[in-house]
Amino acid sequence: MSAYRRIAVLDIGKTNAKVVVLDSATGNEIAVRKRPNTVIRDGLYPHYDIEALWDFTLASLKAFASEPGFDAISITTHGAAAALLDIGGRLAMPVIDYEHEYPRDISDAYDALRPSFDETFSPRLSMGLNIGAQLHYQQTAFPAEFAKVATILTYAQYWSARLTGVVANEATSLGCHTDLWNPKTGAYSSLVDTLAIRQLMAPIHSAFDVLGRVLPDIAKEIGLSVPVYCGIHDSNASLLPHLVAREAPFAVVSTGTWVINFGVGGNLDNLDAKRDALANVDAYGRAVPSSRFMGGREFEILSAEIGQVSDAAAHAVIGDVVTKGIMLLPNVAPGSGPFPGKVSRWIGPEAASCEERYAGACLYLALMTEACLGLVGAKGPIIVEGPFAMNETYLFLLAALTGRDTTALPGSTGTSQGAALLTGIRPVSGTGKYFTPSTIPGLSVYRKRWYAAME
């Protein structure tokens, strides 16, 4: 049982940021404010609008301080971001947008110096999805600015440092495909010495640590002086409630901009770096085999093209989609996922209705998820959290394809609730919606044809 009545969580995703207040007695969300996470495209390179996020954070904390009130702050953010501070604790360089592409010569130079997959279990990803690649780019392209860097922080810990003045790094953020972490030893990889940045890396703290109370000027502005927890990478925040509540083996499909698939209870032996399989590091410092694709971004693109379709209407035409062979091939969002280098295309969509195309898109997402779960050797029941947990067509198809019981946890607070759990708040007490495997005539043949069409 938490010592706190209510927890405020700063939850910064790639697409949106929010401040949520959760009740410690139930784990339920009782207040929320949201804003887009915007990217500024001038200056050295595209970067996040940090000051807009900071103003939003303070305004939200101030608004919630009196009603409903909160007793502690926890933090969770997307990965693939680092904050570079100068000697005064200010940003020495902007926090780079991980979707920025680097010049080919710089990327090639990084490929030659990064550690092997056997050391980091971090695949070489596109753009700036490896933090090591970001740091190498910033060092190489902007040496004068990088020379002013005194401290390097993982992203969630930038926000805890800004609130408390205490700098830290943390294993879940270091262990999510950064190239900077060795999950088997639980320590930095050789890359920090290759880049000569070891002396710049902030001390490592547990996600469960209280770093301090909010700084006096912040306490005065928001009207409360409360403790701030170190914070956690968002996908690992989503995983944490299940680690507390369940026995391995099981799989967690954490959905947002990215669909992150965790094979809890699996091992690292058969991970394929070329197919976006990797090790994440959980809140307890343990390596968890994982795989991913940019499913939320893909579904957003597809929904804009297809238009609004109800789950009931899509469900009604699943049989027609399978029989007609209406299918979508990877990748709608290029640069990641289990089928690298593939270019998306529809097969047989010319006469397809909006409902059939929507059902075909859901079937595509379910096939991609099934492939990702196979890459990590996931066993046991499947738990889906985040936005896809509200897509019943996808959930029905995922259970049918995998032949495994699937539970949907449709609350919007998967990451926020996991971050609050760092403080001792109990997991959400509500029950999910269950999908048992159904037999869909022709589905196994459809799956074979889908794979064959990619060859």
C-alpha cells in the first residue's frame, strides 16, 4: 500500500504529453491534462519543444495541486532521447528528435564503432533510435556545442532533474536500444568509452528511488512541496504492473506510437537484431526479450486513408477479407519492425469497401504483432494495453492468429499507472476484456499467402 493518497505522473510520449493524477487506493486515473509533443524544425536539428512541455508541466501541476491534490510526482517518457546539460544545468544542445536522419558518412562512421549485438542486445536502428548514434552525431557534426556538455541524462531523468536539481540516469532508459548498456552485466557498454563520454554520464539510480523534493521555487509556483521519483522508460512502465501481478511466462503488447512486445520469462538466445528484436531492461534491472514495430503510427496513417469504421462493421466482414485475400503488406511506416526493407502495398483493394480495408488493416496489425511475439519466443497468455486494447477487431484477430488467450486492458493509463507504481501505488483493480481463440475459416491459408507475398 502506498504511503501517498494520490500520485501525479508526467507522461511524455512521442506523440502526446500528459500529466495524470492517480488514486493510490484504486490505481485509477482521476484527473488528466494533455498536449501534443511538438517538434521544432529550426536550429541545429529538429528537436522537442522542451520549454513548451515544461510550461505545460508546471501549469498542470499547479492546477492539480489543490484539486484533486497529489503527494508525490513520478515520471515516464519515451525512449531514444537524451538531454545534454552544460555546467550550469541548462541544456547545452537541444533534445534531438529521434526521427531526424543523419548524413550518410556520419551514420557509416557510427556503424563502424558501435558495439556488437552480443554485448548490448541493441540492434542498429534507423535515424536516431539508438541514443549512441545521436551522441555520435552531436559530437561529430557540432563539436563546439558538444564541448560545452557537462552531463548526459536519459530523458525521463532530465525531467526529474529539472524538478529536483538532482541528476541521474536509470537502467530502463539506458537499456532500451541505446547501444550504451550491457544487459547481461547491468553496466555501461564499451561504447561510453569509445565515445569518451563516461565522465559525462550522470550517476545511475533505480527507477524506484526518490531523487528529492521539488525545488523551492517550483514548490512556490505549484503550491506544493512533494517528493519526485527517478522515473522510468514508458514501455517498461507499461510492463511493470504485470510483473507485479503475474507469474511468467506471459506476453505484454504495449501499444502507442510503437507496439512493444515483451516475452516475459523468455531468454535472449535467439533474438534477431536484423528484425528489430532486442533486449529491454525492466524496472528491476532484468533483461526482457522484446520486439517492436511502429504500429500506432501505422494505424494512424491507415485510419486517415480509410476513414471512420466501427468495430462491429469491421468484424462483420472479416470472413470476406480472408476469402477475397484482401491484404496489406509491410511496412506502412518504414525503418523498423520484423520485416525490414519491405515496401507496403495492398493486394486486392480496388473493389474493397471501407469496412473491408479497415478489417484488412487490423489483420495486418495482428499479423505484425504475431510475428513480433514469435521473434521473442513469447509464451503464455497475451496482455494488450494502450490504444489497441480498444480495437476489438484487432484483438479478436490476434487471439485467432496466435491461438492464445488475449486480455485487453483498455485504460489510457498503462504508462502512467506503471510510473505511479514506483511509489507503491497498487495496480489498477479493474478487470480486462477477454478474447479466446476463435477459428476463422481460411485464416491459416491467408497467413501463408501474406508471408509468400513478401518474398
